[in-house]
Amino acid sequence: MESVVGSGGKPYAHWAAQMAVGTNAGVPWVMCKQDDAPDPVINTCNGFYCDYFTPNNKHKPTMWTEAWTGWFTKFGGAAPHRPVEDLAFAVARFVQKGGSFVNYYMYHGGTNFGRTAGGPFIATSYDYDAPIDEFGLLRQPKWGHLRNMHRAIKQAEPALVSGDPTIRSIGNYEKAYVFKSKNGACAAFLSNYHVKSAVRIRFDGRHYDLPAWSISILPDCKTAVFNTATVKEPTLLPKMSPVMHRFAWQSYSEDTNSLDDSAFARDGLIEQLSLTWDKSDYLWYTTHVNIGSNERFLKSGQWPQLSVYSAGHSMQVFVNGRSYGSVYGGYDNPKLTFSGYVKMWQGSNKISILSSAVGLPNNGDHFELWNVGVLGPVTLSGLNEGKRDLSHQRWIYQVGLKGESLGLHTVTGSSAVEWAGPGGGTQPLTWHKALFNAPAGSDPVALDMGSMGKGQVWVNGRHAGRYWSYRAHSRGCGRCSYAGTYREDQCTSNCGDLSQRWYHVPRSWLKPSGNLLVVLEEYGGDLAGVSLATRTT
């Protein structure tokens, strides 16, 4: 903690430890990644690998509180995958060096329902390439291979808990970790650390074949019952089966040109979260520009250029009610700029900017310094005077959308407005609703939102999360070797495709019939492409 927050980190860690121990809860307390955790708190390790880790007191167990099974998906990023051969190798390597506890993060993938996804720009799916996916289905061969490894470790338990291993060098890149108990139990871990070459080694008079970057477990010091790189489980690929292709949509468009009684005025531009307090992803920034009758562009038709600089994360620009498009940032750089020529007339012109946040920061320090929203400058060029800076003039702010305040995502709220027939979904800032029946059977259910732009989706008033048809970069996907130190950008899929297409709808949310689906589309999309599917393996 000291490396992140400075000198105040150590006394804070000690205070937290004393507070926890002082509850007299009767359970061990741990601090992950806190090397100087005070006794009796146990310092532990998180990461892709923890075989290097040693607790700060020899009387404390060696614990791995987060063994990362994969990595999270970012909107605009490819989908990460961690080969199970490497994950098993990492865990076996930790155990052979005396590790006593392993907790997988994640073992069961999840879903960031509602607006809980952080980052910012972390996708709604938090599948994490886990052994059990976010829909509750086994990911094979990852689940089965890890089960087989832990079965082998369990067989070796009598020897493992009896003391520290004896380490033997059995080759240039090979080692044997041998555990023995006083009553004769014996277990061995035979390791090959070479990232390219398999090897045949001799151990206690017997020969064993070790693939590259692998460990064999011998619960009796004789029989290799498991090798981390030898996967015997079948690969089962998930399948999405559409069960409903067409919805009878009705639509309601947000009025981008009006403000309600909750609007308030301030001089200058204000950071978004300091006004919304995360009650909504959205904040309207509105101001007026007076254009004199002598402006030359009124005759030439060379419209002025509006430039808007934002700290993130997404932004739409309207002038006199007309949309001039949207811009957005990304995980690595949330900042963004809009620049475009806008039509204005003589007299008062209304500039409305809808700023949209895509999650709160959830990793790092000094979150209070992470800005969101239009912080400027906002300028208008091409006037007789040259460039006019609008940043410091009077701005009107409104938190959230009208549809949010009316509760259009609920059954009762959706009856508060007049819905029209569908316009195809291309209109920005539009709510859409439809009814559907639950698919037969018990297979997990998902919505295909790949034809839409960006927004949020609800089912029976339950918030299924943000959706965004944000394409990943086209580079980086390809062949993936399990051997060698893993990085989260090493084995990826979906390059050049949508970061997330399918959105989990829990069966527990559904009724047999008459389920209400509500979609808030920010950019505009194709409603005809939205479908309901079930997932199987």
C-alpha cells in the first residue's frame, strides 16, 4: 500500500489490521499484496503466478488468494483467454514450493448487471475465461483439467502436509520436489521449465516424459497421474441458439431540446461525477450562443466549427435539436474530442452536449482525481471575431435523462408516455420496448445486441447492464502457446469484432410469458438484429 498512497499507507495498514483483529471474530485475517502485514494478519499473494511468494513470517501459511484464471474484457478490447495448461502449471508450481492454499479468481464467471461495471470501460460480461462461465456452464477443458489436477494433489496430501520438500536438480531446466512423511508416504512433483522443449528425465530409477513448461504429479513418487500440459478433457465450444428473431417494438424518443425542473445553471464547465454522484450515467451540458446578423457565414454557408474537449467517456452533440454525432474514448485513453461544422442561425442557438460515463474507476489510487465529463475548452471557430471560447459562460446542467426519471424501464413507468411504432432503431437517444415469452427449457438465456449501438437494457425492470457494440482492434489475435509466462494480452479472440455481443438474462428474472424488454439506445442501431437465444455446450 505504501507504494501507492505514500507514507500514510503503513499506519493505515496497521490500523486496519488492529481493527480487524480487535473484533475477536475468531477467524484468521489476511491482507493480499501487503508484504508488511503486521502479525497475526497473514500476508498473501495475488496474480497469474505466486510460486515466488513467501509470507513475512515463517509461522504463517503460504496463501494464494487470487489465482487469476483469465482476465476481464474491455469495451473496445479483445477477449482474453488463459490456457489451462499454464494455469495448472502455475498452481502445481505453487504447491510444489510449499503453497498451502489456492483461491481462484474467478472460478465462476459473472455479469456486471446494472451499472456496476467499473474500469471505466469494463464490459458487462465478467466471464473472465473462468472454469465455469458467466452463464453457469462448465468451460471445458479448463474445468475438467483443474479438477483432475486437484484430484492428484489430494492423493498426494499425506506427504504434502508432512514437511518441506527436498529439491533435486534432474536436468538443465528440470527439478524434482519430493515430499516424504515419517510414516512412509511419498509424493513428487517433476518440473520442466523449458518453454519450447519436451524432455525425458530419470527419477529414482524410472523414466518420465515431461512436455515443455509442465509439471507431473506423482502421489506415490512412482506413478505420474497428472501432467499440467497433457489435457485429456474434450474441448466443448458454447453454442448460442436463437429462439426469437423478431420483436414487436414500440419507441419513445428523448427530447434533446428541453430541460425539466431539475435543471440548474452554473458559470463554466463542471466535472460530471461531482454533479451526478453516479445516480445516472448521463449529464446534459447546455448553453446558448448568440449569432449576430452580420456574421459572414450566414451568407456564405461556411458553418462555424464547434470543438468540444472531454475527459470521457462518451459524448453526443446537438445544436438546435439536431444531432451532430457522437465520439467516445477507450480503456487506455478515456479522453475525447468532438470537432464538427454546425448549422447556426441569426439569434440564439442552443448547444446541448450529452456526456455519458461508462463505469467508475475500480483500481488504482486517488479516485477523486479521475475526471469525467466536458471540462473544456469548448470553442466555436469561423466567426467574424475568429474563435469564441464558450467554456466560461453560463451553462445549464441536468442530471440523467427524462426516460430515467419517468422509469420507462419498468412496467408502470413505461405507461407514463405515448409510445410510437418502431423507427428501426436508427434514431439516437430513443427508448424501445417489446414483450416476449420465456424460451422453453432450462438453458441459460442471452440477448444478442450486436446490431445496436450503445446503451442499456432492462428485462422486467431488472437492469441487465450496459451494452456497446464497440469493436476490438484488429491485431493481436492468432496462435497462442501455453508455454512461457502468461500476460493478459497474450491469448485473445474477437480481434476486429465486437468486444461483447451476448448479454446474460438470468432465468430467475423471467415469467413464462409477457416479459418486458426495454432498450435505451444512445447512438442508434438496427432493432431487426436484436434476438433472444439460449446457450448450450
